[in-house]
Amino acid sequence: MHIPKKANSDPPAGRFAILGLMKAVAAFPGKRDIRVIDHPEPRIERSTDVKVRMLDVGVCGTDKEIAHFDYGTPPVGSEYLVIGHESLSEVIEAGPAVKGFDKGDLVVMTVRRPCPHPECMACRVGRQDFCYTGDFTERGIKQHHGYMTEFVVEDAQYLHKAPAGMRDIAVLTEPLTIAEKALTQLFQVQARLPWACPAEPGRVAKGCDHAVVLGAGPVGLLGAMALALHGFEVTVYSRSPEGGEQQDIVKAIGARYVAAETNSVDDLVRQVGSIDVVYEAIGASSVAFDVIRRLGTNGVFIFTGVPGRREPIPVDTDLIMRDMVLKNQLIFGTVNAPPEAFETAIADLAEFRKRWPDAVSKLITKRYPIDGAIPLLQGKAGGIKNVVAVGA
Ligand code: BGC
Ligand code: ZN
């Protein structure tokens, strides 16, 4: 009889032997229920695995959609999805083949994992943020449990180290990666104007530097900081009322704040001048398309929001199409982020703190224990970025 040898070879990804139970926040779409459950604690199974203890998990609009059962899919065979994709954790154990991570290191994990199809060039080169097939998974979002739990095991290739001094803010890394990926693409696009926007890596030139950020939530404010750091003259156009915390942060980074409540898009244009770049982080397509109408010559409009499906709204398509052609405009959408964006986000966050320490710490409104996570996910807390301090 042939007895297959065990050990030596690694078991397939995603299958972990169970140690015991731990707390996790889980959404049950079938039952429309979300609660803290007991979930199996994973353990290191493959030589390249790292086990971490979760410290902070940020709550974003995507999580709130999952908590309202409008988005998110549990792993195949599970009736629930452990939520959470914006994480900061601490290494507690590493497999024998893991290099470069030690016990106690702070790490941020990426979100998307590649699809299995050989023909997907994007996933095959580690750029699942550009996956063609749609069969990728996302931790805490799509068919893969997330990070709002006590312990996580993950392959070392999906981990990024954060300096110990960033313990209090490194949970902002993931939302900042959205802006980092957008900026990389923006610089690629702006390089098409070689006289006005010389392709100096990571810095904008005068002539293409009037940027408007739509929205003053965490993605908008982090985007505004990234744009300001890379030399853009930034204006934030937001529905948050004047005189609030958001406006203080915008002012602190040397940007202009224009409240949508009291200023029309035409007022915005009067203050900004020709709009070279729009970084949309408002989600509302009506505001976005209003601003597209006023995009400047050779302008670039970047969409990052995923709006819910509401009633269709009228849009002047002739005008937009005419302008896009006659003004060489470009509109692109961007989702998720590659490993390099995590590295630049960690570096830029450190730089933000050096320049604007108060503004950066104001981004995190409050930390809550895991047992207080449900109201947060249901959108019952105000503020900018709320964080579940799993380790607390
Ligand atoms: C996450 C991305 C993810 C996207 C779509 C966002 O909230 O930050 O990593 O790709 O949602 O699911
Ligand atoms: Zn793919």
C-alpha cells in the first residue's frame, strides 16, 4: 500500500489547523445579521506564513456597505464573512522560510489576493489590483475572511513593515494606498505633456498643479495630503459644513476649503482657476459629474468612489464628450493598490506627520473595543476615521 508522505510539502493556501476560538466581527448576509462571534484561531501551516496579533482595524464606507448587506461575499462554504481590511498588527510568529520579519514588528497587510487563472497577466505578475477576470478575492470584502479578529495568518509576501513610531497612525496606510496608486497613474498621464508637466518622478510641475479633491472623508483628506506633499495646490470641495474638524485639517495642510453647502461648482472654479486634476472621494455621482463639466484643458479626473445605485440623474453627455475631445481630457477610475503603494503610503504617512502632526492625529476620531464595533459599522458614529482597537 502506498502511504503518502505528510509534512514536507505545504498544504494549500487558506486551510489552517485550528487552535481554539477567538473573537471576530462577522456579517451573515443570508440572515442579514452582523455580530461578534467565536471564530477558529488560525495557526502557521506553511513555511512562508506569518501569524500576527491584530492591533487596529479601520472602518470605512466599504465596511458599512457590507454591514448593510449591500456588498461583500463570504468565503465559499461559509455563511459569514469576517469583516475588516484596513489593518495594523504585530508579528507574533513566523514560518521557517520567512525572512525580514521578527516578533514584535508592526505590519500592514494588503487586501486583494490573485485570481487563479493562468491567462490573467495582472494577477500572474502580482498586480491583482488590475485583475482582468474578477475572480480575485479581497480580505474582509470578497470571499476571504478579513482582519477584524484577534489573530490572522498570512503569507509574508502580503505584509508590509511599519516603523514602531507609527503605532498610532499606521492603520491609515491602507486608505492612503488608494491615493498612492492614483498618483502613480496621474504622473504617468501627465507625462503626456512633456513641456508643461516634466515627468519628474513624484513631483508635479507648475501648469498642471491645480488639484481639487471631492469629499473630506478619510480617503479625501489622505488624498489631499498626498497631493499637497507631491507639490499640488490643493482645494477640497466637500459637503461637510464650514467650521468643522475637516476644514481645520484642510487648512493645516495649506490647502483651500470650499464648502459645497454654500458654494456652487462655478464658485469653486472661480477660486481654483483651471482645474488640472480632480481626485474624487465623495461617492456621490451627481457632484462628480457636475465637476467633470468644469474640468480644465488637458485635465485629469480620477474616480475612487463606489456609489450606491440610486435613481438615474440627467447628465449632459454631448457637453462632456465635446469637452473630453476638445480639451484632451482624461477620466479614469482606480481601485485597490499594489505592494509599492503600501511602501510609499507608509513613507508618506511618516512625512505627513513631520509636516502636519496635529492634522494627522485628527484623522483618527476614536478607538473602540471589538465589542463596540457593530454600531460603528452600522454608521452610527460620526467623525472622520473610527478604529476598532482589537488589541485593547
Ligand atoms: C478597499 C479596496 C478594495 C475596494 C473594493 C476598498 O474599500 O480599500 O482594497 O479593492 O474597497 O472592494
Ligand atoms: Zn486576475
